Amino acid sequence: MNKKILITASIFGILAVILGAFGAHALKKIMTVEAQQTFETGVRYQMYHAILLLFIGSTTYIQQKKKKILYYLIVIGIILFSGSIYGLATNLLTTFNFKTIGFATPIGGLLLILAWGFLIMNFLKNEPKNDN
């Protein structure tokens, strides 16, 4: 599971860099400033959570069963939150009306919040080790 988490984190990370560059350069000429800022929000949250996945995949402070739950909360959260934000930000550039799936953004955000809450609960419940 750790390898899967780390690979997924790396994929989300590289995609965030690519989408960030695409948004800053290619989309800058054809989008409003507000749409660019919205797009950047999606990129930023994707990268934050890619880094979180890197931590989860490499730490020993989280049991494998809990890592699996965190993995799915974060992956689905990123797809729904950042994915819908990308769609909404570029809505005027496509023939599909992404506003019809705008409900996905808060659901994705809720999943990301739940992942952080689950992580907090994990750390509160863990017995302290002899960390010197």
C-alpha cells in the first residue's frame, strides 16, 4: 500500500506542476483573472494533498488499514475538489457546462477535511513510543 500511495502522490504532484504551468501560461491569455485564481486554487490544493500523501506513504505512525482509508479519502477528495474546480474555471472554454457538477467541489472538500480529521484522530489515539 505504501508504494501505491507514494506513486499516486507523485502523479498528483507532477500533474499539479504541469497544470500550474499550463494555467499560468497557456490559459492566462484566454481566461479572466478570477478564473485563473480559481484554477490556481485547484492546483494549490492538489499539491498540498499530494505532499500529504507522500507523508502518509512514508510514515510508520499510521497503520496500513488507516492508510488505506486516508488514501481513498484524499484521492477521491482531490479528484472531486480540484477536478471540479478545473472544470469550473475553464467552463467558458468548453461546450460542457461544468456548473452542473459544481456540487462535487464541496463534497471533495469535505472528503479532504475528513482525511485531516481522521489523521488527527489517528495521532491522538496512538500510544507514544520512546521518541528521544
